Amino acid sequence: MLVWAFAAYQRAQPEIWDGTAAESYAGGSGTESAPYLIANGAQLAKFEQAVNDGTFGLRYAALTNDIYLNDTSERQSWDEDTASKNQWTPIGNVTNTFRGQLDGRGYAVRSVYINLPEQEKVRLLGLFES
């Protein structure tokens, strides 16, 4: 008798950002040799707040995972009101530009929702200096 066994592989559910900022990073000190390690949306939000509040100047950070800012698994468009939309604030603004480096290390920030119709060129990284 021949038996076929099929393993049910399920992709692990990604951690979806809850809209809050973390108290700390996953590691690092923000220097070029020891960048802040960012493993989730809350840590990315902490980084965004520090840059936009002017808490620090030249800093370095690196992603350690793919980061999901919203759950878009069931969504066809952003116009649907079927789930909450975690609004992202771009990293860097007119007052406090981002100076440093955010190294993706092959990871991505996914499902970014930004609704700032009065602004042009809106993106994950707002104003930055290279």
C-alpha cells in the first residue's frame, strides 16, 4: 500500500505593530559599530519618536526582522474599514532631519500606512541628511 503524507505547512503569523512605541531597542547603542537593533514595529516607533523629537543627532540602526506595521492579509485596499489602520509618522521632519543610517540588512518594513494628503513625497523616512 502506498501512502502519501502531506505536511501542512503554515507560515508563521508575523507580529503586527500595535501602534505603540517600545521602551527600549533589541540591543545596540546607536553607534556605527553597534547600531540600535530594531526587531519590531514598537522599536521602530521608538526610533521614529527619538528622531522626530530631536532626542539624538547622528545615529545608526539596523533591522533584525521583517516588520509589519499593519495586518493586510485580508485587505484588498486601504479604503476598507475592516481593520484598524496603524498610521505611520515618517522618520525625520522639517525641524529634526534623520542623520545616520537605517540598515535593512535584507529585511523590510511592510504594510506601511501614511495618510498625509497635505504633504508631498511622504515615505517611511521623511527628511534625512545623507
